[in-house]
Amino acid sequence: METSTDQRSNEVAIVTGAAKGIGRAIAKRLADAGTAVIVADVDEEGGEETVSRIEEAGGTAEFVRTDVSESADVSAVVEATMERHGSIDVLVNNAGGSFDDGNVADVSDETWERVIDVNLKGQFLCARETLPAMVESGGGSMVHISSINAKLGIGLASYSAAKNGIIALSRIVATQYGRHGVRSNAICPGSIITDASSEKLTTEGPIREEWLNQYPVGRFGRPEDVAEAAFYLTSEKASFVTGTELVVDGGLSAGLDQRLETMMYDIDEVPTRTRENDGDD
């Protein structure tokens, strides 16, 4: 049950890539607090399913088919939102994907262009087209979904480059439009298990166990973990937070391989409240 401070019934949000996974969780979290949500995605069936789930829970949502890599589509969803609701308070730039990405030497021109188009260009177009409407509405908040891949060299060349660019884009929006009432922040999730997750992460085996071992909290992330972070960044509680990145990675980027720490420092040992004195009192 939401508390009164969570209620945001006068807000309107566009959430891209909200047909499933992280985007759906963010859309639902906002709608649960009373925000009217525009579900923007190329996946019509998934987008309508997100709308149905929100409406069944008593929220307000509508689906607008949107290819974020096409400026005409992005302009259309912004225009439709303004016509129907008269304002845009929140933009969550979530649409993206790694597609057929891989190692630098193996990435084709087509893969590079597609990954950059959907992830980086898509977020740029959404920010660019939303800014005038958001400023006209009196300001608002943008959250751009980046990735821990933007901070760590852990594979996926095109995706990592695009996600790093998203951080730079978010900072520029923050510095250029803060005076107009617009806040802009990025979220860098770690491994979040969704329907699109690699089988190597979802199937029991040595690769999953090795990767899971890198997470101090002992688990991979859930879409709801990112949704709560986005909800905070778009709220008044974060009114002095802009131009930064919130890392939601279960401690992945905080330290070394967990096995090394286990061997060196006995981190599996349960801490106690008392300890023996090193010497006499």
C-alpha cells in the first residue's frame, strides 16, 4: 500500500521500452502512485499487456506504438501525450537492447548501428523531443537507463559504448536545462533477470555460478529494484539530485572477485558483537 507521500496523481509520464521487463516494472511503479503513464514501445502485444496490468490494479495507462530510433515516432508520442494530458512531468528513457552484440573484433557494422540507434540515438531523440513540452509543463524529471557496462569492461562492445554515451547525454541535459526546471539522471543496473536475459544467467551451470559469485548480495537484480530507483529519482525527494548516476548493481562494481575476498579476508565469517582484546586493559 502506498503512503500519502508516494502519491503523484497529477503527473504524466512517458516510459519507453515498457512492454516488458524493467520498463514494465517502472511503468507499473509510477502508475501505482497515481501517475498517468504512456507506454511507448514497438511491441504492441507487450505494450497492451502492460496497460492491462496497470488498469487492473486501478492505474491509468495507454499504449502508443513508438520506435525510439525514428524521430517521427518520438515526436508523435510526445505530441499525443500533450494533446491527451496537457503536460509531461516524467520521461523514463528505458528502451534498448544488446541485440547481436559481442567482442570489438566481431561486431558488424549493422550490429553497431542498430545498438547505437536504439540505445543512444533513441534516448537522445526522446530527450530532445520531450524537453520543450516538459519545460512548458513547468519542468520535470528525466531518467535514462544506462548500464553497469558503462562503468566496467565486462563485454558487449556496442552496448557498452552506447550506455556510456547515455551517461554523458544525461549530464548535458542536467547542466543545460536545470535552470528550466528539468532534472536528469541515469541509472546503471547490474544483471537484471528478465525474459530477455541470457540463458547463461538463468540456467544453472558454471557460468551462472561464476557470475553470481561477483555479486556481494548473493543474487541478480529484479526489474522492481530498478523501478524503485527510478521512482525515487523522479520524485520530489530527489529534487536536489541531478546530473548523476545511481548504480543499482548489488555491489558488483564495489570490489574484486568475491572468491578472492573470501580467501583473503574470510568474508563468509558471520560478524559478532564482541571480540577479544588484543592486549591487557
